[in-house]
Amino acid sequence: NDLTLEELASRCELTKGFLSQLENNLATPSLTTLMDIVEALGISMSTFFSEEKEEKIVFDKNDYFVDEKEGYTINWIVPDALKNQMQPMIIELKPYSRSETVLPQQAEEFGYILTGSVTLVYGKRKINLKSGNTFYFPSKKEHYLENNTGKTAKIMWISNPPIF
């Protein structure tokens, strides 16, 4: 908390020497003393004793959830993404098929065509996209992807906030 031993000692009405002994495991505080120190640090006893679980930030194929649909597959590449600000997925669109229609809502969407080519249908617009192209739009209109070719297309799709 950016306090010196002297400042913490003053706030807890303890000596700097005693705090130094605590810090170096040369002394053990009473419960009352520990509560005074924790209060001076501006935290609760439960926070002081809680073990912070390290958040997982790297995921691999073993973490993915694969959802097979008719005509396409969704690879949910970040577990429990519904609790996050963004929801990334990889959609594999089979030949001559389309994704489900996403209804208008308060969200923004981004996509990157990894392989193949697709048609983005956004409202009444039809936009042809190929490998390496990206799209970005507010979800103000119905939209979906079509694959009108004989090859599977792969698309990374990110929604903010999660909508799927």
C-alpha cells in the first residue's frame, strides 16, 4: 500500500521493530494486532487470508467447446466467455451452407476470414469476403454468413458483448 514500516507502525500503534520482526517471521502477532494491521492496510480479514487463484489467460484446443450445427461448426475458443466483454469463436462454414441469423442488438462484431470465402449478409447488403478480409459492424441489422463455394470456410468472429 506504499506505506513505510514507520507509517504502518504509526497507524497500528505498534513499533517499527515489531513490524520488522513480523515481516521476517521472527514474531507472531496476536489476533487483535493482526486485525489492527489489516485494518490499517484498508482490507478485510477475509481478503487478507484469501488465496488469489491465478486467472487462466492462455487456452488451447483442449479448452474449446465445439458445437456442431447443421451446415456449420462453432468452436468456442475461450471457456466461459459469456462473463467477459468479448466472445471470440471460430466458425467453420461447410460448403453451400450458412450460419444462423443473428438478430439486431446492442453489440459490435468483428470477423476475420481465416480460410475460404464467404458472403456477409448484413441487412439487405451482401458483401463478398475472402481469406484475409475482415469485417466490423454494429449489430443493428440482421446478419449471417453464407458459404456459396465447394470448400469449407473458417472465420474468427468476435462479439462485444457476447451475444451467441
